[in-house]
Amino acid sequence: MTLEIILVFSILFITIILFAFEVFTVDKIAMLLIATLALTGLVQPEQAISGFSNAATITVLSLMIISLALEDNGVIAYLARLLKNLHILPLFLLLPVLMLITGGISAFINTTAVVIVFIKIIAELSKRFNLPQAKLLLPISFAGILGGSCTLMGTSTNLIVNSVAKDLGAERFSFFEFSLYGAIFLGVGILIITLASAWLPKDSQEKLQDVYNLENYVTTVVINKGSKLIDKKIEDTYLFTSPEISILKLTRNKQITNAPGKYITLKEKDKLLLMCNLENLTKLNAAQDLNIHKNQSTFDKNEIETSAEKSAQKKRSNYGLVEILILPGSTLIGKTLKQLRKQPFHNTLPIAIKKRKNIRNTKERLVRKDMNHIRLKPGDRLLLEIPLKEINQLNEIENVAILKEHKAETINPKKRIISSAILLLVIGLAASGILNILVSALTGVSLLLLTRCLNLNDVYHRINWQVIFLLAGMIPLGIAMHNTGADNWLSNQLLTMLSEQSNLIVIAVIFLITMLLSGLISNNATAIIMTPIAIAVAVGLNLSMKPFILAVLFGANFSFFTPMGYQTNTLIYGMGFYKFKHFFIIGGMLSIILWILGTFMLSTLL
């Protein structure tokens, strides 16, 4: 092993750790990776930035733009609205039908966009017909992943594997080349998840207030002048007697008391960090004793509302609480409530943050931070107060999903039809082989612009640039592994281990390694790392490359056993219905079954 190979593996190991523990955002990791590879001389400067011009990167970007146009013009929502009539079905029939429809749509439209729309539809169905959201959301995410594995344009992972394999001399896949395998995986997945749904948690959420588990919302309140709480001991107030409210911290004259005792007497301008459910948060928001409307880090003139502002607020009735889910790539990521309250924010008032769980974010870690220092991350939810008539403005916020929505849709039916026709044209051109998928996707974007079904100025801030930067950063890593011979070294180690094993075992090992890696880091990153290794193993054993490439393609997509491996799993996990064990047990069982099935199916190609 040369020094260069050791250096590449060191960079790869550090990258995996950064991804797995979410030390930085993926786009920041990607930029650091590009700079590191260029500075160490492992790639040429032109190679370091080659990911930005890679065909797969541009294709993914084009398909993202098409998906946004379909969403804006009501195509996805129109398809999803048709599902409302399915509420009459019993759950054991509704679940597989929803999964089949989700998987079918995800084969041609961005999986994340589809799942976000289904989150909204299921929330509405739950409210109107008392359907259990927790029984439906995780299956919908899994079905979207499986459906995206059915066609070349189904996921960015498929495009990446195809692009990397082509660059290494493999024959590129046609549009429906592996659709039969994908359809089998989808069918088996629907059956398994339907049977396993009995182990999914139950819920009876009929209102927004019930969506949140207790002790999930954290906010800061200040005791107002003239409050009835002043000069009372904590044990004598409703803040203590209510079992759904916890006082985590008291700040007085810049002195902090963690977990204040019940005998402490409250004073004016005391700042309390509270943890409570949404119902009590709503009551606190309306309380005269407390104020959560202003920036509570200090009390200077700039942060206290003027009497004119208070008067204007009183005139604005018809306010409501709206929750939004923070998606990867959102400009809100890294912001705190303090920052959001100090700047104009679409005429909304940020009230509180609900943190999603991850490896580094436990309840203990969360509550030790001051509210003004808790930063938003992907999967978190933000609670906003906004005039109901102005909720349409929330669509201008970049990369968020509105989970409680009151707005009436104003969709142009003509544009919806045109957008649908353009999507079908893109699929037809790519599937027939008349144009490759890159050219067909660019053609689709051009037609959307010409027909005014798409406004690029509106799209720029909504593209998930984190995915684009991730691809642009990981592609040079693959080049570095090839330049230094690291991919050949790895494949030689595998060849030594597997040289006397059957072809079935070799395929199984490649499939399993890819699947395990995709559960810890991005599936796109996994595909870029594993595709050259799989091809090298196939060449070393003098076997067909196709089954090995497909093992990486499916293995990278099948990251069901953790909520971090795939974006839709992260979103569903952030909803608060599931624990890590639900992904590990149910997703793990699904992964094992699909791994065994996929190994046997792909081995027939050898």
C-alpha cells in the first residue's frame, strides 16, 4: 500500500465520519473534500471541479427543476388528491395501494418531492377520516425509495452509478434496463411492509396539537410586567402544576439556573426556557403573564416592541400557528430563533423549534442550550405564527414543507396539462433511446421555460443545492481513488478473500457492503465509492460487470435500516412518530430479505 493510497483512505474515512455524525452539512463537507483533494495533489485542479460538469450532476439538476415545475403547476398534488377517495378502504388494503401508487410515481418524479406531498395528503386524511399517520408514513417513504429504483431517472443514485460505470468502460444502462428487478423489489417490499405494519406505532392524531409528542417543543418566555407570576414560588404556578410543562432553565440578570427548584420565587423579566407540547405552547402564546413574541436574549431598546407595534398586532386577528419542516438545502438551516425574529421573515413570528433526533442530538444535549443558540437543522420543525390569509407567502421560503396548510390552491389547469405532457415527453425520449437522459431532461427544462410553466428566478432558491454539491464533491474522490490505485487495491483485497468463493457469494458481499455503507452516509456518496470497486472485482474475476453494477445500484438505494441513509427517511423520522428502532428492525428486516432476493436474482446474470 502506497502513501497516496493511505492518504486517500484517510480522507475517505474522515468523510464518512463527518457524514455519519452530521458534523457539517453535506455541501460544506463536499467543498472541504474538493479543496483537500486539490491541495494534496491527489487530483488535478481540473479534476477537482469536474463534478460540477459531470453529466450525472447536470441531469440530476435538470430533473430537480422539472420536479419543481410539476409541483408548482399542481401535477403531483393532482395525482395525490385522487387518493382521498381511498380512505374507504380498510388499512390492510389502503397501505399496499398507497405504497404501490407512491412507488409508481417515484419511478418518474423525484422521490423526495413525491413523499413531501404524500406527507401533506396523509395528514389531511388523518384529520378528516382518523387514519393512523404512523401506520402510513414510514411505508410511504420506503415505497418511494423502492419505486425510484425502477427506472434510470427514478433517483439520482441510479444516474450516478450509470455515469461512473460508463466512465470506467461499462455499457450504459437504458431507461428500463433494470425495471423488472425494481418492480419485483417493490412488490416484495409492499408485501413485507404491509405484514410488518402491525409493529409500527399507533397514533390517533386528529389535530395539529396532537401531532407532537410531549416534551418535544422548546421555547423561551419572559415574565411580563404586572404578571400574576411575579413574587410567586414556582411550585405555586401553573408552570409547575401542569405535567406537560417543564422549566429547564431560568435566567435572571445574566445568571443562569439549570432545572430551577420549586421554591425559587419568580421575578419580572425572568427568562424561562420551557419544554412543552403544542397545546400548552398555544396557551402560553396567548397568556398575558408571559411573552414569547420578542427576542429574549437581552432587553435593550432594539428588542422591545414599541406601543405602536403592539397596537398594530392587536388589530391583526385571525392569526394561526403553522408548522414547517426544514428540508436539506433550506436557507433556514443554521439559523436560530433570535436571528429569525430580528429580520423580516415573511410576516411571520417564529415561536418555537422542535428538534429531530440524530446521533449527536439527544434530549440532554438539547435542553442544556439556550434557546437563542439552538440552530435549525434538516428534519427540524419550526412553529410560526402568521395571519391565515398570508399563508401563501410561506411558499417563498426555500426548501421547507408546510405540514399544516390553510391556503387554497390557485393552479392553472392549462399549465398542469402542459407540464404533464412535457414530463411524458422527457420519459418517452429517454426510454426510447432517441435522446439520452441528459439531453431529454435539458429539453424538458427548455420546454417548461418556453411555455412559461417554469420561472427560473423562482426555482433558483428552491433547488436542493446540497445534493448538487455532494455529487460535485464526491465525484473527484472517485477520481482520486482511481488515480492512486486505491480502488484496485481494495478490489484486490476483496479478490483475495473471495477468489475461491462462488459467484453467488461474491455478488452477496458487494451488495451487502454497499447496503451497509449507504445506511451510514449518503446513498450517492456510497454509489460513487463502490461502483469502481465492484467493476474492478468483476474484471478481476473475469465476470460480467452488469450484475455487479446493479448490486451497487440497488444496494445504495436500499438504506432502510437507518433514518440517515436516505432523505425521505430523515423527513419521516423528523415527524416525531418513529424511533430509531422502527427503522432498524422493520427496515433492517426488509433490507435483509431484499439483499438475499437481489443476490439470487443478479447471480443469474453471471
